[in-house]
Amino acid sequence: TVKLNETVNNLADFVSFQENTDKHYRMVNLREEIDKTCSIVSQLIHEKNAEILNEVDSDLEVKLIPSYIESILLNLLSNALKYSSEERRS
């Protein structure tokens, strides 16, 4: 629930940022963002018996708007799991 709450807060920030021309960029660890996204969809990962390999360097940071990357990663991962083949392990 903590991760989901953080996601909701970031999405609220996303909406508020959409209304402002001044975006708040910050350095974000990409590997940690991917791990966080995997935690959010962990139930779906388990249901699909999928294996997620996060091979992003642990020190890779990018300057971005945190709610944007969270939304993008959540969309990519949930769609990949939702539309995965039933005939092979994802």
C-alpha cells in the first residue's frame, strides 16, 4: 500500500505539473524506479509466472520528472504482462 500511495501521489503531481509550465525535474535512479514498478505489479507478475530481470546499472541516474517515468514504466510493464503469451513463460 505504501508503494501504491506513492504512485497515486506521483500521479497527482503529474496532473498538477501538466497545468504548470514550470516542470520540476530531478535526478532519479532508473534501476530503483524499475524495482518500484515491479513491486507495484508484483501480484500480476506472480499470476503470470513472469520473471523480471532488471539489468540497469545500479548507479544510472537520469534527470526527469518522477511522475512521468513512473507512469511510463507502469504502463509498459503492465501492458507487457497483460498481453504476454499464455504459451510460454514471460
